[in-house]
Amino acid sequence: METPSQPDVLRASGSSHVREFLIEFIAEELELPTADVNDFSELVGDLGFDSLSFALGVSEIKGRFGIQLTKDDVFECKTLGALIELVESRL
């Protein structure tokens, strides 16, 4: 029997895994407590995302989930919840 690849396993695990990964990644990169990062957090306004944050986020998301994503795709997401939905839709 063939072992599923990492992206296949991640697809099967659903949104809680996407949410957890993105919250931890954002909190670490922006040096914020994870409690300050939630679905309603605005990426630019609340969390302080800038062009470098968007570029790094795209790279991390693509590497982790094996999906196609551009900086513009992520930039269109105003909140973390919208970003989670975008990533899930590409899985």
C-alpha cells in the first residue's frame, strides 16, 4: 500500500490544520501572541502585514500545502479567515 504524500495528508485533515498552521506562522513571523491572531484579524490593519510578510506567507503556504498561490491572491484576503478559506479552496 502506498503512503500518502504530505499534501494529501494535509488535504484530508481539513481546516483546523490550515487555521492552526497560519495562526502559528503569523504569530511567529510578526512576533505576536497567538491569542492576538484569529479569523477576524485584518492582515494589514490588525496584524501589520507588509509586502515582505505577504511574499514570505505565500512561500510558506505553497511549501507547506503544495498549492499554487500568488502574492496577489493573498493580498486580496483582508482577514485571516479569508486567507484560511482561500488556502482550503486550493487543497
